[in-house]
Amino acid sequence: MRRTGYVYALRYLLHDPGSWHPERPDRLKAIHDALVDSDVFELLVRLRPDYAPLKWVERLHDPDYIRRFKEACEQGRQILDTQDCGISKDSYLTALLAVGGVMMAVDSVMKGELDNAFCAVRPPGHHAERDRAKGFCFFNNVAIGAVYALENYGLERVAIVDWDVHHGNGTQHLFEDDPRVFYVSLHEDPQFCYPGTGYRREEGKGPGKGFNLNLPFPPRSEDSDYLEALKKEALPLLRQFAPQLVFISAGFDAHTKDPLAHMNLTREGYREMGRLVLDLALETAGGRLITVLEGGYNLEVLEECVEDHLRLLLDIPYDHF
Ligand SMILES: [Zn+2]
């Protein structure tokens, strides 16, 4: 069995983007309640997050944007930047706590106290740009975690594998000229799906060219399509890159039952993708893997897929199914 951290806080439920919004507090509550009911929970090491220091948030986000977000919450505004980024008075602090949760996972894994970790955080992060909120996201949790690992722990190479069904425009843009971060995204073709970026031709810029791999898939793609692309295209490049720490931006919205996109992945497909990425981490990064929740809007899918992923991280057998 491996030592696996689990980041969660009741305060993650305080960000309320509006009653109509798919990125609702119930997502995280469902994940947590299902875990507590399972035999997995007692095996996890609970990590209780703190608010991220502004210094690290400012490393990737514009200070004016951070201030604008804080003030919008204090003033009781309901939207930040775009209609889909609903906010409430607690959203700013909740977003800082999400970043802080990922940073705490980085600390535990980099110090060798844990082998790997899962961060059940919200709001999600991968659409957040340097100077604006986008696509339910405010601060780019995984990106700040990556830069924190690089600069606080002296790493040289970090990989982020993003299997959320939507392209992680924010993560790509924050690192597109940075050869220290290899970003791989598997997502629905931008011609058909939000956010309209993530074409293959977007390969990174300047010194970062070649360290950004977009793998877009047409609607109704299946497990085998994702797994083949991961095995044949992404993993050979990632092995060559040899990351010292691996992150997964884990959205579960490519599942066939998810209401927001149009893909046909299954629970088994997510199990297998997780195994492939974990194998990479075991080969090149001493097993150091940090998974950060992004999207996923069917509660049953979230419960099942997150529990499966934690079994993989812990190295215990899957449940019946
Ligand atoms: Zn998504």
C-alpha cells in the first residue's frame, strides 16, 4: 500500500456560483460523502488545507486581477468577468483555499511524507488565465502547484496531464513559453466544445515549443481513442521529458453520462488512464503524483471515478464492478 494524501475541507463548499450552476458545492459533498462511506477513507492521510500565500498566487496571476476578484466578492457581486463565473462573498477565500490545498499536497509529497495525493478542491482551475476568470475557474490551482514545486523545491521538470473534457486554456497559456512544464491535454475538439482552444498546432512558444501537446478528439470518442493517444503519443514524449513530479488535472466530464460535453468514456477508461499516468510517475518521478480535481458534473460518476482513482493511488484492489 502507498501513502496517499486526501485534501478536502468543508470550506470548499462555501463558493456558491448560483443555484443554476453546474459547478455546485454538491459535487464535492458527493465525492466526500461517498468516500467516508467506503473502506478507502480510513486508509487516506487527511490533509487540512490553509489559504495559499498571495506571493504564490501572484507568481502566475496579475495582482490587479487578484484584487478585482477580492473586491467583487466583498461588494456582493454575482459575476466575475464572464457569465459562467458566478461568485458569492466567500468565493475569493475558497479559491485561495483550493490553491492552498494543492500546495499542501506538493509539500507532503516533495518532503516524502506521502507518495501521492488527491486534491478534492473547488472552484476548479484549469481555465483561469493570468488576468481573468474563465469557465468556472478563478485561480489556476494546478499551475500554481506546479510553479511552487519547481521554485520552492528546486525541481527542473514537471508534467501536467489534463484529461478534463475541456481544453485547459489557462494552464497552456501560463506555461506555453516555459520548458520546465510539459502540458498534455486530452479534450473534445475545440470546433465542437468550450473553450475553443486546444488545437494540435498549439505546441508552445519560444523555449517552450514542443512542451505543449494537445490531443483533441471528435465528439463521441471512446476509452480506446483516449488510451491509444495517451500510449502512442503522449507517454513516449513524457518519458523522454522525464518529469520529477506529475500532476493530473482530473476532470471526469468526458464520461458518457456527463451532461456538459459529448464524449463516451467509461469508468474503466478513467481507471486505465490513471494507471498509465501513475506508471509514468513511478518510472521517472519516484511515484510522486498529485491529482487535482477539475470538472465533472454527474455526481454518481464523480463518486465512482474518484474512489477508483484513490484505490489506484493507494495500490489497493478496485471494488466490484
Ligand atoms: Zn471540463
